[in-house]
Amino acid sequence: MPKLDIISEIKSDHAKVRDILLELIDTVSKRDAIRALEILLSLDKLTGPHFRWEEESFYPAHVKLFGRQYLEYLLGVHDRIVKRGKELATILAKGEITEEESETLPEVIRNDVLPHPIECDGITLLTSRLSKDDLERMAEDLERCRKEGIPLLEWAETIKDKVRVEKGFKAKALS
Ligand SMILES: [Fe+2]
């Protein structure tokens, strides 16, 4: 048996991300920039090892089932989320949220970020069709990524593109 139960681990991460994103939407709507920045930092910490593991282990294991084009789309979604995360951090670092931002930012989070945990959780529908070896490898990789604990924006700057080149992966460009 693998050390970690991959499906329950990933589902528990997604549930945490769901709760944090819903709280972020609520906080931004209420124009509380300081709390929103704290929430964004907690997301940066939680999603760094998760995204890294998805790209280094989880997605590659599923390519034989969902195919190369879908992989490129998923990588493109990660790039878009990193971009939105940076944009949001810059806005929140100003220390205030304008009335207009309190209306537009929740929609950006709903449209460009929230669909990913929903979709990614759906991929676990395929995970149970993978071999025991695949599950064990993914469990070991998840432990490694969590242990290293690199936050999302740091991972995106230092590791993401290098690993994609090594694996021969390219991302679909999403607007
Ligand atoms: Fe995920």
C-alpha cells in the first residue's frame, strides 16, 4: 500500500482551497485588503507544493488516459492562475481595494481560479484507473513536494518552466 492515500489527500487539498477561495471572494467584496492579502499568502503556501506535484507527478501519470492536448490545457490553466495570483498580490499590497476592484476581482477569482479545483478534483475520477505502481510513485512525489514546501509564486519563478522543458511539456496559452 502507498504511504499516502492519493485520492483522499488531493481531495482534502481541494476542499481547503475551495474554502480559502470562497473566503477570499467574500473578503475582497468587503474591501478588506489586509485580510485578503493574508488569505492570498496562505493560498500561496498551500498551492505551491500542490501545483508542483500536479505537474511533476499527477498530470504525467494521467496523460495516458486524458491525452496530451488536455495536459497542455491544464498547464495553461496553472499559468493563468499564477498570473492572476501575481496581479492580485500587487493590488492587495496597495493596502486598499477600490469599490470597482471589489466588484471586478471576485469575478476574476470565480472565472479564472475557482474552476481549477473543481476540474482538478474531477480528474480523480480517472486516478482509480491507474496502476498500484503509479499510485505509489505519486504518493512518494507528494511527500517530497510537501516536504520541500515551495510556495506557488516562488515555484513558478524557479522550478515550473525548467521541469516542463525537462519533461518536454508545453502549455496552451490561455487569455
Ligand atoms: Fe489540484
